[in-house]
Amino acid sequence: MKKRIIRLAGVFLVPFALFFLFMLLSDGFGFQSIPILLGQSMIPTVIGLAMAPIMQTELMDFSIGARVVFGSVVGSVCACYFGITGFFIGCLVGSLVIALILALVYRLVKIPSLVVSFAMLMLTEVAAYWLADAIGKSYIVKIPESIYSIGSYPYNIVFTVSAGIIFYLIMYNTKIGSLINAVGNDEILAINMGVNSQNVKLKAFLLSGFFGSICSVILICYSGTVAVQTGMVTINMVFKPMMGVMIGLTLLRLCNNIPLMILIGELCISIIFNGLIALGISDNFQNILLGVFLLLVLGISGNTEKIREAARKRETRRLQAAVIPK
Amino acid sequence: MESGMVILQFDNITTQLVKALVFIIAVGISFDRKNVKVIK
């Protein structure tokens, strides 16, 4: 019990330690930065929640950024005709439809999810562009202030916390949550036990679509506008949330709560990058650091078993050396 | 293909659409499904 409390405290101490480190290093970074840090962490956190079900089934999805933008565009179109209800339904339908198409293409064409997600990323960007072009001949899609005020800071925190609670309830208290974990751990074993892994993956994509729709709401409400981009630019929205999810999944051993760990992971990322900006580090160098950090996070989270095994062997050798007299 | 699309004066959006479709069709045709137990 004591060990568990120490582990939990350790997990929660990481963002605080980073925050105070950058506060000491930079004059411009301090308690006044907390609203910015929180506000900026919300979109990556919800994107992380949208990526987590897919990543837990061991699939890769780089199209989430394009799906989120498409959901926002559909939501803003529906908001023009049906007001706030249409906005929410539009975001939900826009994100879910693309997630469903992605899942069906993966299932029917039977090619790796990475390839399907790249193709869907490009196609979704084109679809969002055409939709934005059809409604306003502009790359910037806007919604009225009466609508975007409901999802801007600090209400975006409410949306994120609600999404986290829903995610927790689904992943820890429902059959599909357990099946996603089972398929992710060992798909062949799950198939042999009678699990229809293709259905589980389809549901994981749909779950991703649902959380993507919440992110669509937060994204367009952040500033009241969303920029429709092409040329695979929306893939940039994936990297920071992916790092947060990787950190979160690594921290799961210390505290078994995925949404909370993703939030902590995203907060850490947000603190690091805002701290770097406060230190006056250039954009290019930030991108280099982002790449190095991504490699480190992926490398460590992908080799934790090897690292643990090496530590165990070292400990065994140390104990043997202590027991055997020289 | 790139040159052909330039000659046909495709805009960036159409080029991206064609590239995405060609990409998925090419991988769909060439992917070796028989030697893979689980497609990730």
C-alpha cells in the first residue's frame, strides 16, 4: 500500500517537477502560464483519448488530425442551419463517419492500418477542403461567438474531464474495453478464444471517432475558427498526443488509469514545449527536440521489458556477488 | 504519374486525391496477405 502511494505521488510529481524546473530557468514562465498550459493540454489530451483505443489494439492511426478538422468543418456547417444542436451533431457525425470508413477500408482491403490511415488522412483533408470551399470559398471555417464560447477555456477542461470519465467507464467497466485490451495484448490468442478481433477493431475505431468528435468541438471552440489544410499538414496534430499516449501507457504500471496518465503525459509535453518557448529556443530547435523526445519515448516504451530484464539481471549479479565470498 | 498530373494541370487537391487513391490501391494489390497471420 505504501509502495503504491509512493508510485502515485511519483507520477503526479513529474509535471510539478518540470513546471518548477522551467520556472527556475526562465523568467517568463511561472504561475501566470498555468491557464495557457492547461488550455493547450486539452486538445492533445482528447486526441490522445481518441488515439488510445486504436493504439491499444496495436494499430496505428495518423488520420486523427484530419478527422478532427473534418468533424469541426461539418459541425460548423450544421451550426449554420441547426444552431448549437446541429453543431454538436455535426461534429459527432463528421468524425464518426470518417472513423467508420477508415475501419471498413482496413477491414475490407486487409492492408496495414498505417497505410490505410495515411490514405484516409489525405482523402479526409481533401473532403474537408471541398466542404469548406463549398460553404464559404475559404480555408478558414468560423462559427459564431455564441457557439464557440461554450467550448473555449475554461469550459474545454469540462469537456476533457467528461471525455476522460467516459473513456475510463468504457475501458474499465465494459466488455469492449476488456476485449480491446485482450486483442492488443495477443490477437492470435484472443482469436483462438473466440473473440472476433475484426469487430473489436471496428469498435475501437468507432470509439476513436466518438472521442475525435469531442476534440472537434474543443478544436473549433478554442479560437472560433479552424483552418482547413492540405498536403498532409494535419499529421502534425498527431505527434504530441502520440507522445502523451506513449508516456501515459508507460506510466500505466504505476497507476492503472489510462485517461489520467494520458492527461499527465500531455501536461508534461505542454510544460516542456512552453518552457522551451519561454527560454527563447527557436522553432527549428523545438522540432529537433520534438523528434528526439519522440524517439526516446517510443524507444523506452517499446523496450521496457528488455530494460526491466537487464535491471533484474544486474540485481541478480549484485546479489550473487554479495553472497559468494571472494 | 507526377509529371502526368502536372501536364494535365491538376490542382493540388486533385493531385492529393489521386495520390491517396493510387497509394491505397497499390498497397492493396501488392500486400502479401498469405504470409501474415494478423494484419496490424
